[in-house]
Amino acid sequence: MEDQNILDLYFHRSEQAITETDRKYGGYCYTIAYNILGNREDSEESVSDTYMAAWNAIPPKRPDILSAFLAKLTRHISIDHWRKSSAKKRGGGEIVLALEELDNCIGAGGTEEALEQKELVRILNQFLQSLPDVERNVFLSRYWYLDPIDTIAAHTGFSRSKVASMLLRIRGRLRKVLTQEGYL
């Protein structure tokens, strides 16, 4: 079913909207949640919470790109779930590693707070638009979808070390841009 038809179902408050959303985007949302949580049950719960959040947000919102809207909801819900479950036991994992990598690039103040600032968002968007498609996809896979480096390597056909060095170079360029913009 086309996204516009799914959105129409939401606007008509038809429960079929959830069924169609799950049919079309269930795997996509689950992958995002699993990359963050690393646990089947928690990931499934985050996806269910995503559908509830979409139900509550549509209407009045009518997202231009339903997949991006669902990805954003899933990511935020999964990160919140991860924070709650790991508040007592701060450990390793991909989310910690990815956020630490960005913290080292962005600097003091913490990635979470910094990403909410409009100016930083503008700079990041400009930076991402300036990247070649391959580098942009690798960067977003790592820092938006929180994919492990091995998964990115498998999807791109690059070696693990090439992906790691590509990310290192991109973070270096981002740091330079942030410094030039007076952010660091």
C-alpha cells in the first residue's frame, strides 16, 4: 500500500493503518530498534510503541516521508527505552560506542544536548549534504541508525577497516567544519 493511502487510514482513524504500517515498515522499524537495544523483546516493544506514537501524532501531523517519520519515532523511543534500562548498569554496546565517537568529535556538552540545538542541526545538515552519497550513507548508518561497523561493511562491500577509517576521516572533517563555524 502506498504511504499516502496509509496516512489516509490514520486520518480516518482506521485501525488498519497500524496493520498496513507494520506490513510495510515493521522490519525497518525493528532493525532500527534492535540496533539500539540489541534485544528482541525490547525491540518489539519499541516498535509497538512507535505505532502508538504514530497513531497519536497522525493527525494532526501528515508526514511528507512516512518512513523517515517512523524511523525518527522508533529511534527516539528506543533510545529512551535504552536509557531507562541501562540507567543502573552503564555498559558497552553500539549505542554507547557510537555516541562516544560523536562526543569526541563534537566536544564537551554531550551529544544528546548538542543535537537538539538548532544551529548544530543546520550545520550538520549542510555538512551531510556536502558529503558524497557513499560517505553520507555510511555516516548516517553509523550515527543515525546506530549500525555496527561490521553491518555497514557488509552492506557497502567495504572492509571493516575501510569503514572505520572512512568514519574517522568524516568525523575529522565534521570537527573542522564545527570549529570553522565557531561551534567548537
